[in-house]
Amino acid sequence: MFNKNFKLVITGLIVAYAIYQFVEGYIGNGIFLILLSLIFVFLYFRNELILLAFLRMRKQDMVGTEKWLERIKNPEAALTTKQQGYYNYLYGIIFSQKNLTQAEKYFKKALKLGLNMDYDVAMAKLSLAGIAMQKRRKREATTLLREAKKLDKNNMLTEQIKMMQQQMKKI
């Protein structure tokens, strides 16, 4: 909703007013304002619209997810690099059901920009492996599957990886 730089300005103003409250002797108000400023710091690193899109994604509501993502105007300016990665990651998941070429583009861009969690990187690589397998690029799919298997430390994607390996043997 707010530009990332605007969030920093708001944080600075709140902290300045909190310091003023400390100087005036209103310690409780100062502490409350410091805690309030932490919300804007959190929202600087985690975009609120992407968080809401992830909530829609958890409910399997792809239309709702896409609506929240469409609210982000000019993602290059409004989002940090990692947030742009997750923005493209979510669009990749949405387009994996519609258009594989677009989904592949979004997943590659998400991996290039970077994702915080190894699980998300593994999921993106697994999706790219599936797309490469459907496009008959077996070598690329094999390397992507191998990389996804290395990144899946909690073994959450083992079944999907095994299923995809079995499908690859049929090709």
C-alpha cells in the first residue's frame, strides 16, 4: 500500500516523536511509539500485499491471490529485491495452471532475484523441472530435480520429486 521509502520516513518520524516523548518525561508514550514504529520496519521487509496474497494462496484461491498481486503497481520501485522474487514466485504458481511459458519466465526471474527460504527455492526448481519435462528437455529437468532434492532439507517435497523422477524414466 505504501512505497518502501515512505515506510522508512514514517518510521523515522515516529521514532523522532518517541524521543521527544522520552525527553518530555512520557516514557510510556515513547515506548508505545517505538513499538508502533517496529510495525513499519516489519512491513518494509515484508510487503503487506504479498503477505495477503500468500494468505489467499494458502486457501487455494488463485483468483484472490492474483487480485492482491495486481494491487502492487510498479513492483520494481515498490518492492525490495527479495519481495520482487516472491512477487514473481507467486505469479509463477498462478501461471503454472494457465500458461507454462509465462510460468517458466516468472519462476526463473524469481530464482534470479532470490527467495529467502530454501523450501521456496526448491519448490520453484521443482516447478521448473516439471515445465522442462513437459517441454521434453530431460537434461535440464534432471539437473533442476537434483538441485531441488538438495534444497529440500525437511523432506517436504520428496514424494513429488520421486513421482517426477518416475515420470522422467518413462520419457
